[in-house]
Amino acid sequence: MTKFFAQGGYAFFVWGAYGMVALVLLAEILQLRAQQRTILARLGRLIRLRGEHDQ
């Protein structure tokens, strides 16, 4: 098992690459969630404004 995790001497680069991919995927998910909240808030304001305009 130790040999597997050592990756033939390239463990730092191999596991570093996996770590960077995980970090980028997490950042993407967080950014998309923030963007979704912004879009939903804008839609809510638009709906409220249209409701006020109709009255």
C-alpha cells in the first residue's frame, strides 16, 4: 500500500494534481451556487416590481 501511495517517486505531483482538481471543482460548485442565489434574487425583485407596476 505504501508503494501505491508513493506513486513511484511522483507522489507529490500525482496527489497534488488530485488536490488541485478537487479544489477547482469545489470552487466551481460554490461559484455556481452564488450565481444561482444572485439570479433568484434578481428574479424576485423583478416579479415584485412588475406586481407593483400592475396595481
